[in-house]
Amino acid sequence: MIAYHPQPLLKFEEWLFRSDFLVEYCMAVEFNLPNPVGLSVAEVLDISHGGRVTSSLHHALSVIERVHGDGVLPRVPVVENATMRKEAEYTRNSAGQAVQIAVNPRAAQIGLSFLHEIGHFLEHKGIGLANFEMLAAFHRTAAKSQAVRELKRLARRQSTLVSLPNGLRMRYNMDNKYLRYLLTEEEIWARAYAQYIVVRSQDEVLLSELEARRKRRAGQLYYPRQWDEGDFQPLAREIEDLFLRLEWQQ
């Protein structure tokens, strides 16, 4: 995945008077904060290797524990791989067994990337094929979101003009292969799961990472991998409903 430079954390009072923070906060209040139920995914992810990013990974798991539980899951090792091109990756073998979650310690948003791969793991082994139809409502809602519609619009184009800070415009070729990857259902789910954990928990560190990933930079082509606040609310409600039906929350 494409790495961006993380932004500095803001003090609470600086967050408070920002409109985007208020929307995220109101979303958390609107959910009525249901309680996690069941086992914790932290119990099956082995990150005891003591690598450079261990504290960040443990922090992400502690945030998940505040948001939802889950069912019985297989044990999976979490390893560091500084040579991989992606920020993180969940892998499984041809027999459908979970193999590992690899994390790149050079990733710009390490916590958000880890949450993303846990989303893949939970879809594969937590929700599973038996409950896969439960995701149908989520995907119908996601398809209507502005972010997904924009990705589809970009995927239909070969290039686009982007305004530069000096007032000129530059033509960028579309990375259509990458756009098709972003539009797969499993990738949409994993990105939404990660954002839901961040929004639902209101964790300051992860909010900063989400803000960095959503940042638009002048003169650069922007692919909306994550959703803006209002655009994400319907997806968050679908995830909340899914977790209640799975009895991961109450």
C-alpha cells in the first residue's frame, strides 16, 4: 500500500473545535456505545516477538477490545517484515488456513494498517462463509458512498488533470490496476473495518493516522481510500448492525 507521512498529534482542545472531530465524536455518541461481547482477537494474535513496533500493535489490539469481541478464532502469528512493499498483509494458504499477519515497521500509519489486516482476518475466519450473506447490506451501502463512487469514476478514466499550487495543471495517468484492487469487496470491507474501529473508539493516536491517510495534498492525485466523516456514517451503522447480529457487541 502507498505510505504517507503521519501528521503530528493535536491537543484535545485543538481537536474539539474542529468540525471533523465533532462529527466523529457525534458518531460515537450516536452509536450508544454498545459493549463488546465474546472473546478478544488479541487472544489469538501472537505479537510476542518484541519487534520495533510491538507497542503500536498492542495498542491497536487494546482499542479493538474496547469496541467488539468475536467468536472462536485460530491462533495467528504477527511478524515484522521491513522488506515488503505493502504496509501490512494478511495471508492464508490454499487450504483456507490463516498463515500470518505481516507488518512493515516502516509503514507510515502502522496502527491503521494493522487494523486493516485484522479486518481481512476477521472476514475470513470470524464472519466466514457461513455468515457471508450478512455482509451484503454493508456492501450495498458502501457502493452508494461518495468515496467508492469516486474510485469507480476514476477507474473509468485513463488520466485526469490535477491543479498544481502554482495554478498550472498536470495530467496524471490512472493506476487502473490499483483502483480495481481498491474496489474489491474484501478491500472495501477491510478499510471500512479499520475506520470503524478508529471512529468508534475515538482513540487519539489512530484518529491522527486516519487524518493523515485522508489528507489531500496539493498537486497530487488523490484516491479516496478512506471515507470522509459524513460519508462514513451509513457504513458505520451497517458494521454496528453486523456486529450485533454476530453477537460481538450488545
